[in-house]
Amino acid sequence: MRGQLSLRTTVGSVSLPNPVLTASGTSGHGAELAPYVDLSTLGAVTVKSLAATAWDGNPAPRVHETPAGMLNSVGLQGPGVQAWLERDLPALTERGARVVASIWGRRVEDFGRAAAMLVGAPGVIALEVNVSCPNLDDRSRMFAHSPHATGDAVAAAGLSGLPLWVKLSPNVPDLTEIAAAALHAGAEALVLVNTLLGMSIDPARRAYRLGSGPGGGGLSGPAIRPVAVRAVHDCRAAFPDAAIVGVGGVSRGVDAVEMMLAGADAVEVGTATFRDPRAPAKVLRGLARWCRWHGVDDVRTLVGAVHRSVDRTTTSDTAGPTADVWVGTAAAPGAAPASVAAEGRPAPPGTLHGGTPPPPPPPPRPPGAPGPLAGSAPPPRPAPPRPAPPPPERSQP
Ligand SMILES: Cc1cc2nc3c(=O)[nH]c(=O)nc-3n(C[C@H](O)[C@H](O)[C@H](O)COP(=O)(O)O)c2cc1C
């Protein structure tokens, strides 16, 4: 008889009831998602990045939908740590949420100030250091694009004594170099990845679409999932003992599985929440269902499994739908669930993304028998019986 499914995971020194978290900046500063999701049931809630003081962010428009994702140029608007502690954090702790506080700064000392203000904050289980922000002491080059600046920001935040996670940018030639600097400076988890640098121009107006103008925006959503999976994979290979949180385009349980197979101990759900504020809970349900369907009793056995896999080339997915179809208009968090998404339709059986498993391997050849290349083509194998398709995973109401 199969045992009970364990979804428990750990991110460094932090133990979580399950591996599905919200991503910073995509579900507000406080309990904005509470009308849609029981926040206590998620692994944790990661709040929008906070600076030591209030910050206005960029002019509107701040979001623009793109094929399979969105561009944003919110610009780290926030109330500052003190106001957040007084106005937003209580709503999260009252609901039993485990809180990951994300901080940012424009100078190394800003990270230290923000971190120090969070010491002893109730319900805060970890500090996520967002280094995808301009460093005023380095001609506004992003901290995340320099191993030294990343290490300095992480070390400054280390004053808090809280478990340190560092959120890295994928816009670098060698992510492992930046990750190494962050780990060396005291980070116990890598959060991979932040948005990709992007831009959109309106041909009719011959003008930038986002209010940040030539500053462009950050690309997120299903379009960047392969980039995030690759980042997680390569960092897991480089740092087998580091904790890793995968983020980028996760909108279904099977996406979380993919991230975990690449090496993530947990995942964060971001842009999917703009289409459906219930997305984090749906990803969690989808992950549990995938595990049950595939006989996985302990979700931790997925972590990094592709690195141990003998067959690294299998493309079939027996979990049902894998095709991403990103249709619809991004809505602000808290908006009524969008009904415009078309993701999650099962592909017809027998197609690449359908429910047909790969054929079984051929039987072993008797010693001395010629291989397929030695003689004529082997006789065709009888088609394997098709199992009943798994229940479809939906990411929309
Ligand atoms: C509107 C918006 C605001 C964001 N704000 C932040 C932020 O304040 N801090 C941060 O570390 N990441 C921020 N991000 C990046 C997300 O946390 C996440 O890393 C990225 O969007 C990729 O994940 P996704 O494809 O699931 O959205 C933001 C993303 C979006 C779309």
C-alpha cells in the first residue's frame, strides 16, 4: 500500500510544510491574496521588496502584456520597512502565513539598514535579498551583475541574523560566478531568477510602452521558464549543497515538478497570480496530484533528480497538459480571476505533449546476436497498451 504523500521541504535551515511560495512583487506587500488563497497553506508568502525608506517607483504604465508573459517596470515601489511592519505584516501573521521579507537598496549600507529593521519581526522566517537594483556607487550598474557588489549586499544583510536567501538576476554571462559570491558572503539559499531585461515599443506612437521609457522593464511569465529551469539546473550542478528556490513562469504543478527535478528545493509563483490570484494554491494542488499520480511519496525525492537520471533525453510527459498558451490580459493582483487564459488544455493522446508514455525499452539481445545496425531493420514492436490518461491539470477557473 502506498504511504501518505509528504510535501515537506527545507530551504537551507528553514523547514516548510510544502514547496510552493509566492514570488516577491506579484502579490503585494501584505495579505492581498487572502480573499483567494488561505495563506497559511502555502509554503510561505514572499512580500514585495522593501527598502529601509519609502520609495515611489516608476511612472505608469508599469505593466505590458507580451506573448507568454509580461513586462513590468514597477520600480520597487514600497512603503519602507517601518511602515510595512506596522501596516502590512500584522495582516499576514494573523492569517498564519510564514513570511519571507524581501529587501533591496541603492547602496550596500541600505541593505544593512533594511535588514536590521527586520530583526525580531514576528512571522518572518527568512530574508530574501533582492540584488536586481541599481547600485548608486557603481554608476547604477545592478548589484546582481557584479559578484563583488552582490557579495557586499548579502554580507550587509547578514547583520539581521535571519536565514539569508539571495535573489539573482539571469542577465549575466555566468550566473554561477555571482551565486558563488553570494554563498561565500553568507547566503544559504539562491532564489533563481528575477526578471529578464526587456523592452516594448509601440510602433503606432513610435514611443516606449512603459513609463520607465528607455529603462525598459523586466520580462516574466511562462516565456522565461526555460531560462529559470536552466539557471536552477546549472547552479544545482555547481553547488550541490546549496538551497535553491526556483522562480520564473511556474503556473502549474507540473512546472513546479520541472523546477524541482532541475534542483529546486522550493518554487515561487509570480506572474501566474496576475491571471488568477488563486494560482499559488492551484500549483500546490497540481504538484500534490502529480506526485500521487506518479507514485511519489516524498516530494524531496524530486529535488535534483534529473542530475541522477540515467535517461536524460525523455521528452514524454505523462502528467497531461504541458503546452503553454498565454492568452489574456494581465490584471492587477486582487482583481477577479481572469477567465481569458487557455493554458492547461490536454493535448490529444499520441502527440508529443499528450498522455502517451514512451515505448518500453527493447528486450535485451542474446549474446552474439546481431544488433540493429548489423543486419536488416528489426521487426516492428507491437504498440504498448495506452494507460488511461491522468486527470487534466487546470490553471484557470
Ligand atoms: C509586477 C512584478 C513586480 C515584481 N517585483 C519584484 C520585487 O519587488 N522584488 C523581486 O525580487 N522580484 C520582483 N519581481 C520578480 C518576480 O518575483 C519573479 O522573480 C519574476 O517575475 C519571475 O517569476 P514569474 O515568471 O513567476 O513571475 C516582480 C515581478 C513582477 C511581474
